[in-house]
Amino acid sequence: SHSDGRLAQTLAWATANLNQAHSVDSLAQRSAMSRRSFTRHFRQATGTSLVQWLLHQRLERAQRLLETGNDAIETVAGEAGFGTALSLRLHFQAAFGTTPSNYRKRFRGLAT
């Protein structure tokens, strides 16, 4: 549907701009939907909440940056949308059971 297309475009934009702050209201506006419609369509399309989806996308971005680059952890945190290295470390440890630095040591160069 037209709404699904707008949602897909918005999610693609949000994924490309993870370093920016996102909210249900801002993404609903970008999708030209009401907050309620956006939330309903979002949950149908992703099966999760916006907060959980953003966290997952940011963790995936951080993983890719750690696997392929040499940027400081603070830089990775900013580019992935965590804001600070501390925030990245806390979320990364909770999700993967390791620190970003240890992850980089183990997986650098393995990304395809």
C-alpha cells in the first residue's frame, strides 16, 4: 500500500541517519502519517517497537564499523547513533556479552 511505501522510505532514511535523534512523532511526520497510524504500520512491518528497532539497527551499524574500520570507539558510538562511548559499551555488552574493543579484536577483517 501507499502507507507501506512511505514507511519503507522512512525506515531506509532512519537507517541511513542513525546518528540523528529519532522519535515516533518525527518519523510519523516524515511518513506523512498520524502517530497512531505510524505506530500501527511500524509494528506490523517490523514486529517490534521503534525503540527496539533503533537499538538493533544501531548495534548492527556499530558491529559493521568495528569489523571494517579503525575509528575510535567514541567515533563509532557517534556514527552508530549512541552518542557516547559509554552508551555504546553498555548496550553492546548487554546485547553481545563483550565490549566493542574486544569485539573488534575478534572480528576485524571477517566482514564480507
